[in-house]
Amino acid sequence: MRARTKCQLEKTIIFAGGLSLGARLMYMLDPDHGRRRRAMARDRAVYLAHQAELTLDRGVRDLFHRAQGTADEAFSLLVPKPVTDQVLQQRVRSRLGRASSHPHAIEVEAKQGCVTLKGPVMQDEVRRVLWAVRAVPGVTSVENRMEAHQQADVPDLQGATTVPIPELLNETWTPATRALAGTAGGLMLAYGAWRRGRTGFALGLLGVNLLGRAVSNIGPRHLLGLGEAETAGIRVQKTIHVNVPAEAVYELLADAEKLPLIMSHILAVKKTGDNRYRWTVAGPAGAPISWDAEITRNVRNKVLAWRSLPGALVANAGVVQLDAENAGTRAHIRLAYVPPAGVIGHAISKVFGADPKHALDDDMVRLKSLLEHGKTNAHHHPVRLEEVVNNTPAHASGC
């Protein structure tokens, strides 16, 4: 029974791998856009290799500097050097920033190695603060005159907090941490592939996640796609210059129902209420994905902003800003979206040809061509500006 289940699992994995490979080959060998996609893939690979080299170099240098700092600190403990009261005070203040949520509320006095702490502090932080100050090189004794509070009932303890958290729990990691985590993830992945079985699969899965976290330097919320698009989404931006007045660009973008005529990844847009629209776009492998969105800001000839409504399969938000520039218009587009399964889902979607970054690049080129030259191509058909203005091209279709 167990052997049959294992055999079925292997067949499923092989089938999924073959399906993925076939979809990727179809995407890359497309007769219309295959050459451009292959060139972009090659450029992307070169860019990623360069970024990997830079990341590794930063990680090695960061590790070296940390090791040197640790050695210097250990040497100073073995062979203590005299330190001035001012330097000791600055050392203590620096350490307080990692031990207290409101370090500015604590007064520090230093005299011949004796440090006196005054001011309000949260009750649950007293022990951590004292331990941190005693560990500062040059401190011989600590006098605690701090006022412990159970609640933030004084002005100095109110407002935004800066509670320190361990390095591995931060949204972004330092180069040294990324280098160590990436190395550990790669080793776990390799060992899991060699070991096989449940243990190997678990180690491999953990290694993939650790390696992806180190390479992307994206926090768990972004990596898994949790939260709102503005705070936990993948961010894309694009800036183009169009040799037409801002009014012409605004008029074309403000009428969302015309966008499917010129943007290949948008299949349909239907107005459902005041400043609300139903969007349908091409997802992985061309499968349609729909959601409802609303216009959140509309300043004529200046700004257009939108966001998806709660419950959208792909939570997203964005803004288009128009500025006069060199007798034309500078259009800056910022987009944030949360694909299903976060960054992992985004990577899988790209295998099937759903890459919002490239889609945005292509659509902005079409928009520029349409406004400057009066014609472009979308959905494998020629499109003219007068057809879009009249909203009556022969090949238009809705969903």
C-alpha cells in the first residue's frame, strides 16, 4: 500500500513537472513573441547572476566585518583599555536602542566606569536594560534609578515603539544573515534530495523556503502574500515619457472600459457603480481572473489611484501620476499586488506566462505608440487611436 502511494506521488510529480515544462516551452517558443521573450529571459538570467555575485560579495564582507568586530570586542574584554566618560555614555545609549522600546526616555550618566540610569521604563524591560548595560565594555557597575511602569501612563513612554526583535524575525535581513541562511538552505535542499523519503522531503522543503527567503530578502508576509497589497504586496513601477499633453494621457487612462482595447493582459473592464469597476485579466496560462476595484483618487490630468475591494483573488492597488515634462508628459505608474500564495505563487505564475512586470512594460509601450503615432497592436490585432476613442474596434470582445 505504501509502495503504491509512493509510486502515485512520483507519477503526480512527474506529470506536474512535464506540464510545467510544456507550458514554459509553449510560452518561450511562441512564433509571435518567442524571440523577444527568450531575449528577455537571457537578460534576466544575466541580471540575476550579477545580483547573486553582488549579494555574495556583500555577505562575505559583512561576515568579515562582524567577525573582526567580535574579535576586537573579545580582545577589549581580555585587555581592557581606559575609556572616557563621554565615550562610555555613548556606548550605553547605543546599546539601549536594542534593549528598550523607548530608549530616549532613559537618562544616562557615566563616571569612571559607573553608569547611572534614570527616567521611566516599562516594567517588563527593566531586567533586559540592566543586562544590556552591564555587558557594555568599560562598564564596571550600574546604578538603577529608573521608574518602572506597568503601563505607558507617562508621555515619554507613549507613541510609536521600537521594540527590538531577533534578526531572523525582521522583514529584511543583513547581508551576513542572508549569506548564512542561503548557504544553510542550499545544503538542506541538497541533503534532502539525497536522503529522500519523508525526512528528505521535509528538509528539502525547509531548505527551499530558507533559500528563497535569503535570495529574495522578502519578509514572511510578502513571501506568503498575507495582508494588504500596499503593505505586503509585490511592487512594480514604470516611468515613460509621452510626447503628448497630460490631458490626452489622462483621458485615455481615466476611461477604464477602454483599456482592454489597448492592453493585451486586460480582457474586460465593466463599470459596476460610482468609481467601481469589474476587472478581468489574463492569469497563468491565459486563464481569466476577475475582481472588483474602486477609484480612490482622481485629480484631472494629474493623478489616478485605485485599489481592489475586499475579497479579491488578487489584492492590488496602484497609482498613475502625470507631470508635464519637455513639451510632453511624464507618466509614473506604481503597482502593488498580492498573488495567491505570495511570492511563491508569483514565481509559479511566471512559469505559465503571467508576469505583471513584463505585461506593464508591454502595455506602456503600446500606450506610448498609440498616443504618439495613432496606432499600435493589441490582442494580435492593429488598433488605431480613433477606434479607441470611439470604442468600436471590430475585434473588441468582452468577458
